Amino acid sequence: MTLNLSADDVLTTTRSVRKRLDFDKPVPREVLMECLDIALQAPTGSNSQGWQWVFVTDPDKKLALAEIYRTNATPYLNQAKPQMGDIRDEQRPRVEDSARYLNDHLEKVPVMLIPCLEGKPQDAVSGASAGFWGSLMPAVWSFMLALRSRGLGSAWTSLHLLGDGERQAAELLGIPFESYSQAGLFPIAYTKGTDFKKAKRLPAEQVTHWDTW
């Protein structure tokens, strides 16, 4: 079922969903493929389309991925975070509580997704790296928007990639580690309710520059 949402509604209410993921409702494969067909219309550098999409539904593999994730996520979530001095400080306790919930229950989601891109980013601060990830991120975000419009949710997580986690996930799922990069680990489920609202964000004027910084 597709929700009756405008483009602006979808763009402004697609949240990182964690505590409202429905662990018990099955997610049909055809719905995922429908969302992926939409996502594959996203732009990609030089029309390379070097992406591959690994969906995981096997309970043992989901548990193994969740354990890889927790190895990195648990110490990260226990670290003290710096104060920002603005509205973000007010939101932090709720966000951290939500992140801890996902960390504790990750293997329960019906589906996990690891999007992959052919190649390896050469330099984290170079223009080449921006172009590399820019060939995958628009498609991943389009996939999340398509999920939202059908009553499903997800969250973009990347902590499983730290340390040796990316290699461990690659070995678990048969991803060619030397030739493909993983962009994250996405839990996917129908949401408990679809009444998501706009998030509180810094005002556009506060983060905007014209002609100079």
C-alpha cells in the first residue's frame, strides 16, 4: 500500500526509524524490489551504476551482523558527546535512547540491507572520494524515501564498518571485499504508525552562506 503523501511530505518526514520498527510484520520481497526499482533511477557518476544491493533475511546472518554492529556501536554509544550549544543538545537524549534500542534489538528486524559500490574510496578528503560516494548515496536515499511512501522505515547506520567489521560482514555475506565498498547497514521494517512529522532542525539562515563564508 502506498501512502497518500506529497513529495514534500515524504522529503520532510522520512526519519531515521528505530523504536517504531515493527519486528513482527513480514516485509514482502516484491515491495523491496519495487522500492529498489525506484532507487535505481537516481543519478550516478558517469552513469556507472556500479552498485550492488545485499538484502539479508536469514536469522543467523542477521544475528551475526547485529553482533558485528554491536562490537562498534556499544562503546561509541557509551562515549560522552560534546555539547553543541543549540537545539541539538535538547534532542540528544531521545536520539541516543533510540540508538541504544536499535543496538539492542537489531537482529529482530525482518530485513537488513547493505548497499555496496564497486571500488574503494582513495582519499577521505579528496574530490574523488566525494564523487565515489555520490554515485551511491542518492540511490540509497531514494530507496529510503520509497520505503517511507509505502509505510516502511529504516535508519542509515555505519558503525559496523569500523575496525575489521566491514571485512567480517563481507566474509559473512560473500561480498568481494577487495573490489566493493559497503555504505552502511540498514534495518528495514514496516513502521508502527505512519504519522511522522518534521524534525527540529537548525534554521536555514544559520547554515547558509552567500558568495563567501
